[in-house]
Amino acid sequence: MGLFNRVFSKKNRALLAELVRTDFKLRYQGSVLGYAWSVLRPLLLFGILYVIFALVIKSGDGIPHFPVYLLLGIVLWTFFTDMTSQSLGSIVGRGDLIRKISIPRWIIVFSSSILALINLGLNMIVVAIVMLINGVPLMQTIVFIPLLLIELYIFALGISLFLSAAFVKFRDLGFIWEVIVQMGFYLTPILYAMSIIPVRFQKLQLLNPVAQVMQDARYSLVSHHEKVVTIWRVFGGDWYVLIPFVIVAITFVVGLMYFRNQQDSFAENL
Amino acid sequence: MKDTGKRLQAEDSDSSVAIKVEHVSKTFRLPHNRQNSLKGSFINLFRGGDRTFEKQEVLKNVSFEIKKGEFFGIVGRNGSGKSTLLKMLAGIYKPTKGMITVNGSLTPFIELGVGFNPELTGRENVYLNGALLGFSRPEIDAMYDDIVAFSEIERFMDQRLKNYSSGMQVRLAFSIAIRARSDILVLDEVLAVGDEAFQRKCFSYFDRLKREKRTVILVTHDMSTVERFCTKAMFIEEGKILLEGKPHLVAAAYSRSNDKTDESTSYQSPKQQYPFDIWVRDSAGKETKSFAYGNKMVVELSWKKPDVRHIGLAIFRANGEYVFGPNTYQDSYSLKDSNKATYTVDLNLNEGEYFLKAATMGENDNNIIEFIEEGPHFKVTRDYDSGRWGGVTKLDHEWL
């Protein structure tokens, strides 16, 4: 625990809390509804997509509680993209601090990730409310939800560390990441039941940790219906099921190492 | 592999050394045309990497030691490398070569009010800035009232910082900064901002630091501050230590080196920018902007506006301190010419930078016709062999 105590020393914790508080205040300053927007935004997106995909196109393919299924997907996707996109610019955005004071650099990325976590928490409350309205029965598999969220967070943190450090040198990354996120929106089974696409593609799709987490979370929280495709179901007992977890671990380690390698030169390159 | 520099953080309470700098160099790689994009990087890759970079050695093999309890002054012109050195001491930059050992905790207020956010209120900024200095929320709670009282802006604490005047911001930042408890303090040009009252507060803070025998590193252009507070000083030029030792010797060397540069650049009177003409000459009638202590300065004024009955001329220190300013109305002197005048004064002033303000007036000194807010600057230098004293001017005095 020596490392943990040093990294999360009293000083660093106080600074982290203050940075999160500042970002929290600043983000929606001047807007009338203020922080409500962090819940309203995914809800409005959900409303639009619900009308198109659940009512018009009927992409639910008979999955029970499809609105909740859809909302959960949107909430998890919003968390992933918000956290990575906001972290991407976090080091550059705090250039004034980095050039003038020697604080641990990771605190800046970490504080923007905590902000995304707070939003996720608020949105999960909305999911719970919609579950109640929709009459979704509570299943024992709900215990997996925290583990899945941790997996998603670690994946997003690895990407955030890499992006925030690389963005200092390569400003094109902002646009590139935007395109990747847009692509990911359609490649990840957010809007449709996976059962409507061929099994071959299902297998490929679920190697993406975000898709794997999303499907596992839907299985654990919304429905065990056979059409809720998860990585465990498509691969059976095959070792392939480990691939997303390995990707998460490698992403995190590579992101962290790259960040550590670059952080000493942030002040000069900014 | 090239050897890379290191910065070590030690906790050795027995040692008398606070900071040890050994053979430290810092090189920046300056891209000729900065490539912040992937495309640019790709192109550079194919062109063969480093070719578009220029290496700039900002510090060259610098070694020195700062003892605990020392008030250590660092002087040098802009671009001499002193800010880079300071940033390395603070751990913001990493040395390219060499080793820096810092013994004890170090608070860098490389600048006042780091992290101040204009969209936050004064109160919120106190907490943010305090956290950056390493204070927890309860600790700031406990000192909050004192901070506000010291800054003298109680009424504005719940207003956003963007509505503050720059003077108020500086006062607030300073009130937080002086709370820093660390063993070593790094102060970069803190005096360059703020008015006279603020400078007095700064000086009494410096006095306190000296009494408490804290280790202080002070970077400043003001030689009188160096002489008054520092126990040791260092003069950096072009990335090298030119002189290290007694503050008054370092200050004198710095002033001399500045005079040299002034003379080498051909002096042009900047009269075009003023509403009326003003020339600064020495007693031989030569235009100059550097005087030795006690020498005569001759100022010539000439104007085009009609009905000018009186003129005033004032000397200010570069920091805005008012030194002396008579006018012909107060002196009951009537001008001989209707469009020009000459003024002479013995510069019994301490060394430093000064400037002139000038005004043309009508019937009395309430009736200003034209005004030069910041006229020609000039320097006063002092010869230390003829005794030393402190302050702005030397008054006749006697010890009884």
C-alpha cells in the first residue's frame, strides 16, 4: 500500500477534490438548467433514438424491456465518449498550471475522469428510475454491474491517459478521435439488438471491450432473454472470451506507460 | 544513450544544504516551424527527423549551492536562463544534464495566482489556489478569514474574479501565497506587479521570512531589493553563472553590465510619441539615459501649444514610486520663452531605473494643457567605493 498512499497522499487528494469541484462548477456555468444537462443530454438522445429505433424501425427484435436496454447502452456509451473526449484536451486545457507549478500530472486526467464518473452515477439513477417505470424485475446478476463499470472505467482511463499525453504533441488527434468515436457509435451495438446481425459479425463486434461490457451489463440488468447476445454466449467456453479483457489490460498499461514517459516534457511542449 | 538529468527530492534535516545544483544544463529543441500535427510529424519522419529542430542551450553546466536559511537572489537579464533554472528547481522542467538535489519541501510560486480562474468567485479561487499550494480544505477554512482580511477585499469575495481589478487580484493571490509553509520558497518577480502599498506588504513579508530564517530564492530586476534582503546573490548571463557572492557586488556588476548594453545600442530620443518634445542630456549637453549618482541631469522641453504659462517635471522610480516633482507655478518662476524651457537637477538618487513625467500648464497647476504620462527613462548608477546607504535618496545627515 506504500505506492497507493504516496500517490493518494493527503495533499494530492485535496488537490484532486478541488480540481473536480472547479470543473463541476465551470462546466455548466451560465446555463439555466446547469447540471441537469448531464442527465438531460443522454435522456433527450434516448428519446430521439427510442422513437426511431424502438417504434419506427423496431430494431429491438422482440427483446423484452427494449427501452431500458436502449437507454443503458446510451448511458454507457455516453460515459465512454465523454470521459475520453474530455480527458483528451485536459492536459492542454490546464497548460497554465502545468507550465507554472509542479503538481502530479496524472491528477489532471484523473479529475476529468472523476467528473465523467459522477455523470455516469447520475445517469445510472435515471436508468434505475426507467427500470422501475418499465417494470423490469431485479435479477441476481445485478452484482456484476459494478465489476463491468470498473472494467469500462479502466479501459477508458487507459485511452484517456494516452490521448491526453499524445494531444500535447499532435493536435490532429482531437479530430481523429472524433471520427473514431462516431464510427464506434455504429460499430457498437447501441441502437439495435445484436441478434439481427450474423453470428460471425457478432463475434467480431464483441471483441471490442465497450461492446462486451455493454452486452454483459444489459444481460445482468435488463433481461436474460436469449436474444441478448453476450460474449459468453457467442463463443461458448472458448478462450476467445478473454480477448476484451486482455485488450483492456494492455490499453491501460500502454496508456499509463506512455503518459509517464511523456509527462516530464509536458511543460516544455505546451 | 545520452545521459539525462535528474532532480532528487531529499529529506535530510541534518544537512545544511537546501538546494544543490551540479553541472546542470538545459537544452530546448525548438522546431523551426512548429509541427503540432500528425501530418507534419510524418513529413518530418521522412525528411529524417531532427533536421527541422534547432537546439538551444539555455543553461550551460551550472553548479551552485543554496544553504538553509539563505535569502538567495538571482539576477540576470530577460532570456538569461534564470526562469528556466527556477522551473527546474521547482520540478516543472527536467534538466537535460546534471543533477539537482532539493532538500526539504519547496513551494514554487513561479507566479502569483497560479490557477486563478476568472469565472470563479474570489472565495472559490482562494480554495483552488490553496489546494495548489498543498493545503486541504479544512486548513484553508481555518485561515480563510485571515487571508481575506490581509487582502483587504472582503466585500468582493463572492464576486467573480473577472470583475476584479488587476490590483485586487494580485492582493488576493499574495495573501494566499504568503501562507505557504514549505521549507524553501521560490519567488519569481513578485515585485513586478502591484502598487506601492503592495510593495510595502511584500517587503514586510520578506522581513518576516528573514527573521524566520526560511530559505528563499528571489528572482528580481530590482537591485535595491537584492541589496536590502539577500544574503547571497548570483548573476546569470547567457546560461552561465557570471558572478556569485555578496549581494552588493552582484548588484553592482549587474547594473554595470546593463549600462554597457544601453550605450552600445544607439540612443534615439523617442520624442515623436509625446505630445510635446522632451530631451534628457548630461551636463555636457550630450543626450544620454544613464547617470552616475550625484551628476547633473539637464532636461529640455519644447512645445507648440499657445498659452503655456507654467511647466512641471517629475521624477518617478520605474516601479511607479513618486520621487520628486516641482513646477514653475509652485516655484513662482515665470518662463522666459513661450515655447521652450530647460531644467537641471542633481541626481542624488540611489541606483535604479527612473522616468520623467512632464506637463505644460496654463495660469496655474490645476490647468494642465498637455501631459506626458511616461516620458524618457533613465538610469542612475552608484559607485560603491564612496560608501553605501539605503533608500531612494541621500539626505544630509549626522550621527551625534
